[in-house]
Amino acid sequence: MISSKRLTLGVILSSATLTIMAGSIIAPVLNVMRDGLEVAPSSVGLIITTHGLFMALFSPLLGSIIDRKGVRRPFIFSLIGYGLAGGSGLLINSYWMLLVSRACLGIALAGVFAAINVLILNNYEGGDRDKVMGWRGSAQSFGGVLWPLIGGALGGFSWHFPFAVYMLAIPIGLLTMRVVPGPVTHHQSGPSSDNGTTVFKLFKQNPILLMIIYGLMFFANVLLYVIVIFLPQLLETFGVSSTFRIGMFLTAMTGSAGVTAFIYGKIRSRFSYPTIVLTAVAIWSMAFTIISQASDSRFIVVSIALFGVSQGLIMPTVMVWIGDVVPPSFRGRFASYLGTFGFIGQFLSPILFAPILIMIGLKGVFIIGAGIGVTWFFLCLLGLRHVNSTKPHMKGD
């Protein structure tokens, strides 16, 4: 008989795939959806990112509820809401109604994202936490391999069909009712709400480190959605227009991210957080530079695989690092802020880069992406040096 702990881990890992499914399942059908809804290329990106805006807006609220009421109920309601909101796209033919459904999806996703992180941070310690957080990232990334393939295949029949896959969240929510325990009492090992600590005070204690962590989450998602939204359009210039083939390209990124995240526990046992993130950001720049200069679609495959490696390093790192920086009673809120920064990045990505597309073209989009990577590398380097010089005892460094 499968133990409750293993079932809980199964719920965590299966739910983790839903976070990337939110965008990746419909990414291969963006061009078809654009034509079916009769919207401009710059507008169709909002369908894949609107959920990110509402996820960002509602993440602090869901994180606060989790800290005060426990993980179980918010997790269950969020999973079921995710399935209903996402699946509604099967029946919608209006651009604006589709955006409304994506907004509801984002609210549900806020609860799913924060709950997964808090479950891992509260139930695992040390190397086990690194390993399971890596598995979480790996499950998410391998879901990112599977979902674009399924979305691309279903999109060959109708752009509506990929929306049905969102309803998988409903049985996961029902299983969560049975296997995820109710509220637990935190064992405080540091400052907590009991002695007057607040969110503002915790930010004030580690402003640079927290800005780096949240900045990494923000820019990782900005650049991720540059690839998700603009890569299909770039591939069209190389004669790649099939939704299934576009899905295959995207799996190069998610597949490499999944492999990297799967071995994250071993990587973390050998390298510090700063070393890992600086390496990952350097890879960002390399990947976007290659894409911007590519003369053959094979170079694009290599470059997006490299970007996947950086994602597989960054995502587990920021999620575990935040658990080291804040006390358990604040993990729901600070984990939710990761979602806020990450999904604001996803939402802003097409808004920030649409003018660049208009002014300097598709390759210019990726050149600017490379420039962002280089700039952020040096900002992280300076910031982490300052943190190490002022707080050499920082846990996890």
C-alpha cells in the first residue's frame, strides 16, 4: 500500500506540472488562435499571459491565507478552480471572454503555486528539501515537455481542444482531500510574528538578498515568455509553422530544464546559491545571443536547450533560498511573492517586447533579451558581494 507521505509527494509533483501547463499547453496554438479570434499578433500574447497578471495580484492574499489557515483547503479549492477556469476555454469563442477565464485561472494558480512551495518547505529539511524542490522543478519542466506536445497535437483539430487538459487539476484536487494533512503548528527557529516581526521588517533585514531572489524570478519569467511568445513567430521565418513542430522546439527547453532540476540536489550539495545563480544568468545571455544570431533552426534548438538549463538551476534555487531566509510562519507570504514577481514578469513580457518587435524585428527581441541577461549578471554579482561582505553568516551561502 502506498504511504500517505508518498501520495502527498505525488500530489505535489503532479500539481507542479500545472504551473507550467497554464501557458505551455496553448503555446503551440497561438498562431492558430490568433487567426481564429482575428486578433493582432501583439494582442494574442495576452491570452497566454493574462493569468500571470491575476496570479501576481492575488498571490499575496493566498499566501497570507495559507500562513494563517494552513495549506490544505486553499490548495484544494485552487486546484478545482484551476480545472474549471482553464477548461472553460473549450466553450469560449470571444477574445474578451477568454481573457476573463484566463484571469480566473490566474487566481486559482496563485493558490496552487504558493501551496506547493509551502508544503515542500514545511515537510522537508536540508538535502531532502533541495532534492524534492529539484524534483518539483523537474516535474514542472517535464510537464512542459508533455503539455506542448499534447497542445500541439490537439491544436491540429481545433484551437479549443488543448483547453480540456486543464481539467486534470480537478481529480488532483479530489486526491488532495485525502492525502494532504490539515493545518500544522510551525516550530519557530528564528524571528516570528510572536515577537513582533512583520513582512516589512523581514524585507528590511535582507533587502538586497531578497531583491536578488525576486529579481531572478522576475527576469527568468520575462525571458521565458519571450521564448514562448516570440519563438513561434521566429520559427515561421525558418519555415517552421506546424503547431506540432513548434511544440517539439519548446520541449528542448523544458526537457533540459527538467533534467537539470532533477539533479539539483546534487548540484546544490556542491555549490552555493550565489555560484548557481550567477552561472544560470550567464547561460541566459549566451542562449539569447545564439538565438539572435541564428541562421539555422538547429542553432535555435541548442540555444533554447541552454536556456532550459538556466531555468532548471534558478527555479529550485530561489524557492529553497527563500525558505532559508524567512521563518516558517512567513513562508506562505514570501513564497507567494515569488509567484507575484514571476507572473508579473510573464504578463509584462509581451507588453515590454511588443514595441521592440515593431521597432527592430524578431531578432532584435532576442538581442535585447541577451542584454538583459548581461546587465542582470553584473547586478547580481555586485549585490551578492555586498551581501557576503556584510552578512558572511547568511544561511545557505
